[in-house]
Amino acid sequence: MAIGRIGKPHGIRGWVTVAPTTDEPERRFAAGSTVMLDGQPRVVEESRLTPRVALRLAGCTAREHAEALRGTWLYADITEESPDDPDEFYDHQLEGLRVVVNGAQMGTIAQVLHLPGQDVLAVDTGMGQALVPFVAAIVPVVDLDSGHVEVVALEGLFDDAH
């Protein structure tokens, strides 16, 4: 999962600024945490979380090192994690789940779209794709153990895709 993009250097000792794309910058960029950079794990040696994120990664000790990282994305390996809130899910937990409406399987979740207004589930139906707003009123049940989500029957939701 992408957690931020490295911006300009901050100072002369290898610090970089980061534009975070995570809801948990205090966790993901904490000193001692590990981030993935170009497929390699790197330890965050120091961090400052002010209005922006500034950090120093292991091995990045000079401004030239920081400048070389500019524009690079930082990632977190979250395959073994679950959010603290039981009503929140990571994309990888939802993708591949069966979508069930009134007991009938309608398709599988192909992707989670993070739109400005709300998250949307892109559901492959075999006949096309349906977009389902990922809100509790429409998707009241997410059962990771059984591998499905239940969607409320709404007129027109799956008409064109099934």
C-alpha cells in the first residue's frame, strides 16, 4: 500500500519531506518503523510529524542522498495487518470477495475505488462491471471469514451488468 511520496530534501543531513497518502502517518512514519522503497525495506531513523512529514531513512545521510529519492513512492507491507476499527478494511481484504444480493451471487469485488465523496466497490459480474457505493446502508455485511459481502437489493444496481 502506498503511504507517501518523497518530496524535496529538508536540510543537509539526509532528511526528506513526504506527502503522506495514508490515514496513519504517525504509525507509518514513526521512528523505527519499516517502509518499502524501490522494493527494499528501509528503516525510518527519525521523523517529525508537523503540518507536513519530514523523516530520515537509514542510509540517507546527506542532501545528495535525499535529492536522489525525490519523487519516489514509499510503501507499507500490510498483507498481515487489519485495521484497528472492525468496520474498516484494507483494499486487499475486500478484493476477491463474493458479492451476494438476497442470497444470489452477483460477482466478485475487483477493485476498491477511493473517490472524493466515498469509496466504491467495482464488482465484476461476468457480464460487465457494477459500481457499488461502499456505505453501511448498501453494504451492511462484510464477512471476511466466509469470503463475501452482502449488498442490499437496489433497483438498477446490477441491471446493466448482469
